Amino acid sequence: MAEVGSLVLLRPLWLAALPAIALLAAVALRRARGLGAWEQAIDPALMRAMARFGRVVPGKGRRLLVPVAVAAAIALALSGPARRIADPETFRNLDGIVVAIDLSRSIVEGDGLADAQAAAQLVLQRAAGRPVAMILYAGEAYVASAFTSDAAALSPLIAVLGGDVVPNPGSRTDRALALASRVFGEAGVLKGDIVLVTDGDNLSPEAFAEAGDLAGRGIHVNAYLVRPTAKNGDLPPPDEAGLQRLAEAGDGSFGEARDPVPLAETVGRRAASDLAKGDTAALFFADFGRYLLLFALAPALLLFRRAR
């Protein structure tokens, strides 16, 4: 799939047929304008004499223009010029986002909560109509909101987050991922993204296993790294390398909470893109290729003319 201005080419490789069509047309036109095998079968002197008397009329190759036009129109149609459907809510059960925010002590007391809130808010803003759910976790994970198509409704909830929201001490990203998996399953949302907002503390083997299982189901595990701004000697340092490995295991993307735009845009652009590669592409794009075939039909009818 490739984007050309406001259009999307669903099958851009078909454009490679256009140079091949042009090359074949040039070769065929050159042969049509000559005399073909007659030039080798007739004595050159006789051929020149017949040409002087007007008995030899080279072809003009006009008939080649029709099949060339038909082939070019079909190649353009098969490339799948399309436009994204403007109302993704119609297909909300196909692609969702779960935002999982770590509210453990290392986030709250390290003064990283503000960055975490800003990153989560930006994900909501770039949701592009996809349903969004929210999970809050520390030593245990809880559903703060089931899937909703009104992502802006979750903004007030993010604004009032604090260290007293989740009573369980610790940081269990594996439980947050397991709960997110259940949220997807119970809501019947087929694919989508999980966006972890955490410092990467205490990433267990179970977390990596959950991320791999989710990726196998077409659910990407993305991660924002929250860096502390306050120094506290007994707080664990952020685990950037571990969080990057977790995102890789979950076939997702990694970003910094203090610079949240790149990851939010990546998640936003991914909306339905994986599904659009499969049989559900027709649900997300208005394909204009079928109309281009109508342009190929008119010159194709000329191929059935009776020769005189």
C-alpha cells in the first residue's frame, strides 16, 4: 500500500506493468509500421521498385493503440487507487486501543506522572475514531474504562490520576497486558494496539510472553518510557532497554513520554492498516479501480469491430 497525495494505492506493484506495456507497444508499433517478414522474402531491388510504383504501403500501427489503452487502464485499475473511508467508527470492532498507565511508586514519586498523563492524553487525541479503553496498574491491574468510541471522555479521568488510585504496591506490567488481552477478547475487538505508559520497572518473563501472544493475534504492544524528573535514591532507574525489547516482542513501537508525538502518530497511522492488507480492505477504503475498468471497456469494444 502506498499513499499518493490524498489517494492510497492498495496494490502499487501493478504500476510496474505500465513500463512493460509501453515497451511492448513500442516494439509492436515498430514492427507494424514495417513490412515484417516480407522484407526478407522479397528481393530488395524488387521491393524498392514496388515501392516506387506505390504497390507497397507500410502499416501505420493505429490498431495497436486500442489494446495498449485497454491494458494500461486495466493496470491502473488493478493498482487500486482508493480513498480512506472517513467514518472509521462504522468498523469499531475491528481495531481498538487500550492505554495502560503505570501508577507505581517509581512513577508517582519520581515526578514522572505529568509526562505519563500528557502521553496518554495525546494517544486519545490521535485515536482517529477508534474505540479506546483504559487500564491502570501497579502491583495489580484494573479496568478504568471499557472500550468507548468517545475517547475525549477519558481525558478527565487521566487528569485526576494519582498515587492513591491503585492500592496495590509494585509494578506488574505482565498483569496489565493479561488484563488488556481479556478486554480485547470480551469486547470482541479483533485487532489493535496496547499503549503501555511505564518506566519499565520489574519486567518479568511473563510480560514478554504476553506481548508475544498478543502480537500473534494482531494486537501491537507499544511502550512509552516515563523518565523520573525527581531524584530519589531508593527508586529503581527506568529500564529503557527492557521496555524496547518488550515493544519488539509485541511487534509494536517505542517512544519517550516526554516527547510523545512520534509514537502517538505511529499508533494513529496504524489505524486499521494491518486489517487493510487482508480481506477486510474493502471496509476501510473506497476503491476507484472498478470505475477505471469502465474506461477500459469503451476501447475494448473497438477490438470486436469487423475488419473490412
